[in-house]
Amino acid sequence: MAFRDHLKRVSTDSRKLENFDDLPTISKEHLERPIILDGFQSTLNCKLALDICQISVIANTLNVEEKDVSDLISKGISNPMDPLLVSKEDASIFENCIMDVDLSKLPIPQYFPIDAGKYLTSAMVFVMDEGISNASFHRMLILSEDKMAIRIVPRHLHKITHKNRDKGETTKIAIVMGADPFVLLSAAISFDFDYEEIRVAASLHQEGYGKNLEVVKMDNGVIVPAHSEFVMMAEILLEDTSEGPFVDITGTKDKIREQPIVSVQKIYHRNNPYFHALIPAGIEHQTLMGLPRTPTIKNEVNKVTECIDVRLMKAGSGWLSATVSIKSQSDEDGIKAIDAAFKGHPSLKKVVIVDGDVDIGNGDAVEWAVLTRSQPDRDYYIFSDQKGSSLDPTRYPDGTTSKIGIDATIPYQSDKDEFISYR
């Protein structure tokens, strides 16, 4: 499927937009529900799409329950497959080509006043390295009509770029925006170096829709989803420049760094394209960061007790806090599940274990379980000197943190009728 196939039932807000600086406010007004914005002039006849990639939308598109999405992702990761390579004639991304690149013609927002400027936030970088495809998310600060600064963390693209730089070579890439959510989720997963994200996306696409994921080869040899809304042919240069500050997933400010410069040569786009505006620290950011971690947590918890569902919590920015529901078989299952959850997602700072009757997508319901089914001196577990997340501003100078696990399951030998909510 294509990104636009998920927009058929999304409402449109036609308020007048001039500089796109109010997107976080507009998102809050719509309670972070998916929305299309078309109240602005565009030479491309372009529309903005907000808050599209979230678990409720994915589950609704697939006609499954939200708790089943994690299992679907797990299957895709376990069974990668080749996508279907199609010709340029069959790839809708080639419907239009902008040769005279001017990034100011795109509806690129500055999301927050503290940001260094206008940013691409939904941009996935696709690159080929010795015949192997790699895809990952990278924010990009607009510098000029055809130049951007790209934030690259020390993972695959960082390794590839530095290998090329050591040889005095630039890195040829394709920047993809507006692809199917399964492509987005696959690009958001931090795999080992022997995984190809596009093959995981192809498996998810087949599992979810019963169809092949179609891809096409760009002129620079990079393979991309054939029906993306935008694809930029570009290269990562040998020069660096300042990037940041930028509001990151926790809503706090990320610092200024020296980062590589990207040069854009061409922009391909579909007819009447949708520009995917991903709000930093918003629901999509949290979904793309957190949702791919749910199967890894669930797999670890299932090794010690039966895991029903996992949810990365909004209050923890979809990254630092998780709630796990289990089918408890003993009084020790709670603490076992806590240990397993931290193993499944080492960046977690807090995990709460609950029974299957608690709606883990509802933070108030989870807090109710904590207060009515646990005692702090019995069921709260503090772990010191643990590996912390670089996204946690309270981490210690050496990168460590303390963590808390709460067993909010009904005590196994208790009369469960005393703990059930009858509201």
C-alpha cells in the first residue's frame, strides 16, 4: 500500500496556513487524531498530513486489534523477504521530477521556536552499501535551496558515511518521505548490521496486506519504495556544519553538533503529493520510536511468563516507560516480567506490570492498578547503576541511571474479587 491509502478516511482542516509554524498547536486541537491540512498555496498542489502513523490507524487499516500489531511486527522481523522490484514506468514516484531544486517550495515547518530552523522530520535515508540496502530516520535542517544538515547517530549510516569519507568519497542516498507505515516502522528499528530494513518492510507488507512491497531503483542505484510521495536524490558531502538545537522526543532540547551536509540534486514526487509532517515529541514520533520495541519486550517477557500485551506510554515519550500485561501464574511472575522488560528494551526507565483486565493504553487505568493492587514497600523495585537512555536529561554524567519496576498485578493467592473494578 501507499502512504495516501491510509488517508482515505482522514478529515481535512482547511484553515489558512502561511508559515506552518502552528502545527503542534493544530495537532493538539485535533487531540492528535490524523488530519490533512490544505489551507495553503502550493505550486505542487501539495497537502500536509499530520499524525498519521499511530497504532490505532495501523490497526484500523489492517482490521485487527491494537494488541495484535506487536505480534505482526515480530513476524516481519523474524521472516524478512525480498520486495518486488518494478520498472520506473510502474513506479508512481516518477510522475513528476523537479530538476531545479528549491527546498523553500516545499511546506517544510519550523516546529518550535527553539529549533535551529525548518526541519525535515519524516525523512528516511535509503542507501546501498556493497549491495546491501539500509534505511533509517534522520532529521534534516534546511540550510539553503539545495543543502541540508543531517543528524546522524552512530549506527549504520554513520558507519557507511565514514567508510566513504575515509576514501574521499561522498555517500549517494535517496531521501524518502510519505511511505507506507510498515516502511516507516521498519526504518525506525535499530537492527544488527546484517538486517535490511526494506526486507523487513516487505515481510510486514505481505503479512499485513497480502501484497508485495513494490520498490524501484533510482538513477544513483538506491532502491526505494515505488509509491512514496516524495523521493530526493542526494549525496552526503565531505563537509560538516552546525546542526541544532532541536526539540527531541522527550520534548526537551537536543544540543548543537557538527553534522554532515547533504546536497539534493533532484526531487521526485507523485501527482498532488502529501507532505508528511512528523511533529517532534508528538504521537507519530513516539509511535515510530516505541512501537518497534514492543515485540522485543514481549518476546523477553514470554520467556518467563505469558505476556498479553505491551505498550510504550505517552507520559514516557513513547520510549522511557512501558506497561506490560501478563497472565500471572505465581507471585514471582511480576518481578520476572520486570527484569525481562528491561532486557527487551534497555532504554526503559520505568516498567509497570499489570493483569490482563487493565487497559494498558489508558494511563489513568494503569495508575489505578498501581494504587489499588500494589504496595510500595513490597512491589516497587529500584535498580541502580543501570544503562541509561541518551534521551533522558536526568541521566548521570557517566550515562547510567536508576530504574523502577512496579508489580501492579493482583497478589496471586488473594481473593481477586476484592481487586476487580466494577465500574
